[in-house]
Amino acid sequence: MRNPRTPIRLAGITALLLSSAVTAQPVPSAAELAQQGNDPAWAITRDLTTEIGPRMPGTESEAAARRWATRRLQAMGFANVREEAFDMPVWVRGAEEAWLTGPLVPQKLAITALGNSASTGAKGIEGEIAYFESFDALAAAPAASVKGKIVFIDHQMKPAQDGSGYGYYGRGRFSGPNVAAQKGAIAIVIRSIGTDSHRNPHTGVTNFDAGVKPIPAGAISNPDADQLVRQWRRAQPVRSDEAALLTMKLILTPQNLGIRKSGNVIAEVPGSDRGASPVIIACHLDSWDLGTGAIDDAAGCGIITAAANHVMTAGQPRRTIRILWAGAEEVGVFGGKAYFERHGEQKHAVALESDFGADRVWRIDFKLPDSAKPLADRLTAAVAPFGVVRGRQPASGGADIGALVAAGVPTIDLAQDGTRYFDLHHTPDDTLDKIDPVQLRQNVAVWSATLAILANSSDAELP
Amino acid sequence: MRNPRTPIRLAGITALLLSSAVTAQPVPSAAELAQQGNDPAWAITRDLTTEIGPRMPGTESEAAARRWATRRLQAMGFANVREEAFDMPVWVRGAEEAWLTGPLVPQKLAITALGNSASTGAKGIEGEIAYFESFDALAAAPAASVKGKIVFIDHQMKPAQDGSGYGYYGRGRFSGPNVAAQKGAIAIVIRSIGTDSHRNPHTGVTNFDAGVKPIPAGAISNPDADQLVRQWRRAQPVRSDEAALLTMKLILTPQNLGIRKSGNVIAEVPGSDRGASPVIIACHLDSWDLGTGAIDDAAGCGIITAAANHVMTAGQPRRTIRILWAGAEEVGVFGGKAYFERHGEQKHAVALESDFGADRVWRIDFKLPDSAKPLADRLTAAVAPFGVVRGRQPASGGADIGALVAAGVPTIDLAQDGTRYFDLHHTPDDTLDKIDPVQLRQNVAVWSATLAILANSSDAELP
């Protein structure tokens, strides 16, 4: 059984924020500003999710979000605010319904289509369930056990503070549909890649290899997957020459709308040294359509932008800070790739991203040149008062700065607590009420402390 | 902000169960049996929710549940297992969708129709929101402020261990639609009568007075209500001569199917004294259609039936125990009323009901004749080892035994912890994974201890 988990205790964080705040100075630092007065991260998160809501890549909602973002970033006093458009293939959700149709009384399931799912057509399809306990079990299965059936992958994701299970369990979503299609399945339904137990399925993108014809692909909520499994056990044959027969009806009618416009929104805090390479900080502006994209990733945009705002207020930095609110991350990182195509040749001092919710930063990881060892030590000391510890593994960056990092740009991870992130990730429940303002503000304080140091780093430390 | 609450700590209960269990006796009591081996409450709850699922009153699903119940009660060895049919008006859900359509970017809301809601027609309706912070505010408003609009009631229910807020906050659902219709509203949407913060709206019945034409009536989830309120604030006019204008589109297409058959399922443990009046214990077999009716009220049927089973196993009681799995409770207590019409003239010793989830019993309340004072003391002592304390208010009974209690039948409440009950009540989230087997078993132990004493009480103590 899965119960709601205990909210993270915040008394310690609050105490830290208050104790730091009382050390008044004539000119407050960016980190001090982050702990007082204005809370632009909360304001951005609240207003973007309220006034725009879901921001599906390539849709009019995402375009409205770009216009909103441009106005907001200009109003905050950033320079060079602009949209940079790019083209992308657009997929949108249609009807989505599913039922367990036999051998027991028909029961409706809470289902959602995965991004790039094919359509069942309006009348839907019905078929036998082919059960697999994991992606590995499906990958190892002979095609004959799958052909003509609806594949079900049962693997139950477990929560972890660093989110490390996403890659392992997520294969059922990332690759399961492609493998099922290759083996001749008529559709695939997976247990949601999520750690909650609510009737809210987790969507997310899947991809089919070139030459593989997409099949309908959906995710059911954890309670629905539990129900399917209990019915599956009851459907097992008594005699070995009888077939198990649990049947499902599926209606998923998403559509591919072809190539449409999306775009990145960029803003800057101009540095005093025009020859210095910029620090780039990223989030993504688009979101899945089921919720309002509060933790994924309005909060990330709020955090990085608030930090840049506090650094700007504390005094002009040496390096330019470039803020990237990337478009179309969820369905294939189109915004991050477009940024790299356009700006990848430029030198970047360091790249950071916030795209893992709004819970507190608990660890800092580095991937820096050897010249930056003293810089890493200074950063470690600067974030320690906020309860952040140094990790032992290299930083990995984030999706939207992935191309930059792959090309060698240094990166730092301000790793957020992901213990409850996959309770909400890509569900209808990704809404503003899930954001804890105290933890959100801790993020901004840690980012402000980090960004102030990075934006004033020397050319000897960073490229 | 509302966060998921901490699960109730169970270590104490587990310790109690174990410490009682080690007091071995040659013939175990019903309460001892409840703490060992078989767990029929869990088995009933699991199997009914898995094999039948939602059990909407008057539908084929509820009829399937009666057939299932009859088979199960017979298999458990109860006597006189039978269905007692009755007629009732049947209402079923249709399409349900809603959007905030202006002045901001249109956003979809998670909505569900209330039982007895009228239909908007397939094309839906669109109108201005008339905002009210509570039912009382709506009741006090002039009709002119409501006429032609879609009423919204914002009152946010707060959790309480004894569930005492349901009556107060629930008026928005019970009576809000009737009042809105009387004042000329075209529809009403309420903030769910619920204490969670998930995108799962809470359904439940509403009633229109004779002569009042029903209007479409729905509930939106708490996060959706939060969003509506934030948009409402942004839609306030700058000048006093301008109207606030937040608009909503609503599609609700429920149907009244007319009079259909429902029924109660009854089973008995025959008493040794055929002249003694029976003890009646009740739950309800029907459920709302959004979830599988695990906490409401498969668990209640599991608890009372397990207790009767343990009393039967421990040795034949003096009084007959009559088990009532009532039909059609959710939409108007049709089963309880039908039982009373058929059996209300018979003498009943005492009536008890379990219909408040599956969390632990924490309090015992009495409404007994003066002759039963020593009996109440014995019962208080018998349940104390399970962490149950005596309350200071009279017992109220339960919906399905309400007519009996109103007619003077004594009653006892084994009050369950309702702190998280209204997180789940009448939502898609009322599913088996929400049942805590340890707390469920504590219920059965408390019920077994209570029922053993009641079923062996003397005629001098109870009528």
C-alpha cells in the first residue's frame, strides 16, 4: 500500500532564512535580497499558471505564454528581451478513455495518452492484455506473446531524493511503446511513471524509431494499474491449456498537427565587461497540458529569474547573465536544440538549469574546468548556510542546456529534493497549490548566492 | 496551501493488537479471532472493489454487486441470505467538462456533476460567474445578483477527526443548487466538499424542492476552485461602474432513467433465543461511480460482516445478528427506508452502522435506554484496550439505520477517525489502495468485542 508521504519539515529552513536575514549590511547581497521583501519567483509561478495555465508545445497557449513572458521580463527591467522562433512537429491530445471489459464487470480506468501516441480512431480498439512486470521483461519476450495484443507494463516507480529512478523505471514510457510496436502489439498501456497513488495518470513523451509504425500508447494511474493487476490474477486459467483472458477497450484520439511555430524567450542582465562570456541560466516555458505546469516548470522559470533579478538589484555583475525560458522542452527539447543551433558557437562561461520542481536545493554538483577548483570551493561555502551539501558526482546539467554541456560548456547542478516530485510530474495535479513558498524561496536564495559568484567570476576561472 | 497530511501513526495500534493476541485462551473470543488469521473484512473490501468496482444505485453494476454479495454471504456460512427489492428513481452521469473561458486564456477545469443535477444539453451553456464565499452568502443574496448567471460557492471544508464539518460545509452541495435555482441561476458550480488538494472533484447528491426546476449542478476540485478564485480576483473591475466578468462554459449531460429496481441484501447469524429481538448491523453496498467505493462503503460491509463472522465462530449468540448491506444509500437512503417500511414494526434490540471509511475507531458513543447503563460500561471497558474512548454526546447511528433510530431503536456509534476521510469521499480516489489493513483490522476487533456483548445482552438491558 502507498500512503501520502509526510511533507518535508521546513522548520530548519525557515530558521536558516531568518538567521541569515538579521545580518543586515549597508548594501544587501543578492542572496540577502532573496530572503527579504519581494518574492518574484512566487509571483511568476502564480501568475503564469493562473493567467496562462497549460502551455502545450507548439499551441496557441504556448504562444500566449511567450507574449506573457516577454511582457513580464521587460517589466522586471531585464535587457534584450526577445522571442527566438523555431519550427517543430506538434502533437495534441484527443479523447482518452479505457475500460477493463472482461472477464469481470466492466470498469473504467483513468488513462492518458503518451506524447506521440497514435490514435485508436474514435471507435477505439479492444484486445487481450499481454502482461509484463517490467520493460526488461517486454524486451526479452518473443514477438508471438505480444502480437495482436495490448501490452501492459506493470513496473512501479519508487521515489528517491535525487530522482534517480526516473531513467530506470522511465524506460517503460520512453522505449516500451517502440518495442511493443516492433513486436506487433496493437497498443500499449503502462503503469504511470509516478510515485503517488491518485487516479491521475502521468503523461510524458515517447518516441518510435524511424520505420516503426506508432501504436496507441497510454498510461494508467497507479490505483488503476493495481486494479488491472488484481483482475489479471483472477483471470489466470485453472488449466494450463486455457488462455488467460483479461480484455481492455481503449479510445485514444490524439492528432499530429504537422510543423508549427514555437519559440524561446530570452532576457539578459548586461554585464559590465562586454568581453566576458555570459552565464546562461535556463528553465522551460512550455508544460504538459493536464495540469498548469507549476512544478514543471513555471517554478524553475520563477527561480532562475528571481535570482537574476536579485543579482541585478545588488549591483551590475561583470558577466552578462542570459535567461533562457526554453520552448517545447517536454516533447523533445526543441527549444534547447534551437538555442544551441543559433548560439552554440558563442562562448558560454557556465550553464545552469532549474527543472525539477520547487522543493528545496539539498546538493550542489560541479562539472567545471580544473581552473575553477577555488571557485567551486567558494560556491560550496556560499550555499552551505542554506543546508546545501557538496555531492561527489559530476553535474549533469539539464535538458535545455544539454547541447551546450555536451559541447563542453561547464555546468553546475543545484539539485532539488525530488522525493515527491514524481507524485505530481506530468499529471493534472501539477498545480500551484503544490508549491511550498518557503522551499521555493530557499531555491531562490541558493540560486542568488551561486549566480552572484558565477557572474562575477574571472576569465581565469571560467572560459 | 494544502499539503498531503501525515498518515496516522499505527505503531500503538499494532502493539495493542499484538499484546492482546498473546493472551491465549482455550476458546478464543470474537475479538481475539479478529486479531488472528483470517481477515474477512480485507477480503470483502478487496474482492468487491476488484470484481464489481463502482456500484451506482439502481444500475446493473449494483445488481451485480447484490448477486456477488449473496454468493459471498452464503459462502461465509450466514443464514437467511436474501435480496429484498425496492423501486427507486435512477440518475446517471453523462459527459462532464468545464472551462474558464474569459477574460484570460481558456482553461479546462476538473468537474463532476452532483447527483440529481439537470443537463446542460450536449452543447453546454456559457455564462458569467456569480461568486459567493459561502452557502450563507448565497442564501442572503438578492435574486438579481444571481439571475441568469452561474453561481459559484467557494467555501473550503476543513478536516476534523469526527467529520463534524460535513454538515456545515456540505450545505453548499445539499442545498446550494436548490437556492441558486430558486434565485434564477442558470447553473451552479461549487468548490468540492472535500479536504484534499488533488484534481479529483467530489460528487454527492443534491436535492431540489418540489416545484423548483433543477439546474445543472457540479463540483470542481479544490485546485480548480483555487484557480477560479485567482482568476476572479484578476477579473475585478477597476472602476465601480464596470462589471466583473469571469465566464465559464459548462457541459454536464446526466440523465434521469426513471424508476428502476434496487435492493438490500440481508444475512443472519441466528440466535439461540428465538424470542429475543435481533441486533442489526448495517453498511451500504452501493457506491458513487467515480471510484470503486472502497472506503465508502465496501470497508463498512467488510467490517460489520467480519465482526458477525467472528462472533458466529466464537459460539452461537443469544440474539440473532442481522446484517444489512443496504442498497442505494448515496442518492437518498432508499435501502434504509425500504428496510424500515418492511421491518420497522419488528422489535430491534440495537442498531449500529459502519459508513465512515476504514480508519481506526477512536470513540464510542451511546444512545441506549436507562436499563443499559451497566451494558454501556461493559462495552466501554471492552473497547478500551483497542484505544477507544467513551464520548460525551449521544450516538447518532447512521443513514441506513436512521429510520430505525428515529423510531426509537437504541444505537451505538463506533466512531472512526475521519481526519482524511474527506480527502477521498465521493472522488475517483476512493480505491482499495487507500485502505490501511492495520486500521481496518482494528475496526473489526472493536466491532467484534462490541457485537459479542450486544448479541449476548439480556432482555432486561435492551428491548
